[in-house]
Amino acid sequence: MAPTQPGGTTPTPSEPLSPAALAPHFPQLEILECLGRGGMGVVYKARQKALNRFVALKILAPERSTDSGFAERFTAEARMLASLNHPNIVTIHDFGESGGFYHLVMEYVDGVNLRQAMTAGRFTPEQALAIVPPVCEALQYAHDHGVVHRDIKPENLLLDQQGRVKVADFGIAKLLGSATAGGPGTTAADTVPVNAPPRRSRP
């Protein structure tokens, strides 16, 4: 794992670790595949063995693990997510540190993100209008609990196979009135865009 470069510059992202390399650190999970990565984290699809359910495992990007600032931001993200309980917000199941990896175990959304749905050309204006109210309700709920998302974009709106929408990735959210969770200067590059894999079938 590469440390942060001197002077506070952004380290070069390393290749995501393979499921096999991560497996010894997460014995409670069967890690199946890497779904994607951003500047702050890497997301894997996994199966929670005890409950036999699919989850999304998000770990702090390996090259960030020795950067205390990023670790604090990751911890703040976990605490914010844990405080939110809404049907249109991706649920966090667990959080911790294992083998040097800070991680979140989150709800796995089996579907596509809005960008993928639009690119596939199967997303109608009627469907677009239908997701606006639940997204607004989810954001209002988060705001009422002191959390502002700050990075709403198609990649962070997930659609499951029933067409239900989930707001994902509060990685750059900021607690109202708090300097934690990133503070000024946090950018969209510090998020993982999706926790659902690309699908070539229907959205």
C-alpha cells in the first residue's frame, strides 16, 4: 500500500486489490468482484456468509490508508451514513477496520446507476419524472438530519431491478455546522461513483 506523497499531494491510485487478497481480512464475507473505485475508496460485491445476502464492501483506497486525514473522513462518512434510515438511501450495515483496511459494509443495489440507464437509451421521460420525488424526499430527510450530499449526479442515483431509486455515496457530504467529513476543498474525486455493477440487460 503506497503512502501519501510528501507535501499533501494526491498519491497515484494503485490497482484495486483482488478479492483473493482481501479475503483473509474479511472472513465474514465472500468477496466476489471489484465493482469500481474513486479517489477515496474501492467497492466490491460480496456475500455476507452468516445472513446469506449480497452486500457492497467499500474500503479506503489502499494508497490512502496511511493518511490520517482520509481515515478520519472515512470514519465521518460511516457515522453519517449510519445515522440515515430511509428507503431511498443506501443503507450501511457495518463499519470498522480490519487488517489495516477501513471499511463500510453497505446495502447492495442490484441494478444500474442513472448514467448507465440513460446511456442504454431505455430511460423514458416518464421514468425520469417518477424518480424525482423519492430523490427529493431522501435528500430532505438527510438534510433534516444534518447531512448535505453535495454530489448528486446520475452516477450516484442507483436503480434496482424494480425501478426503485437509491441515493448512494455520501463520501463528500458535510455535517451542517461541522468541519468534519471533508470540509472545504473536498471534491467529487473523493467518492466512489457506484456500488452497483454495469448490466447489459434492462435497467
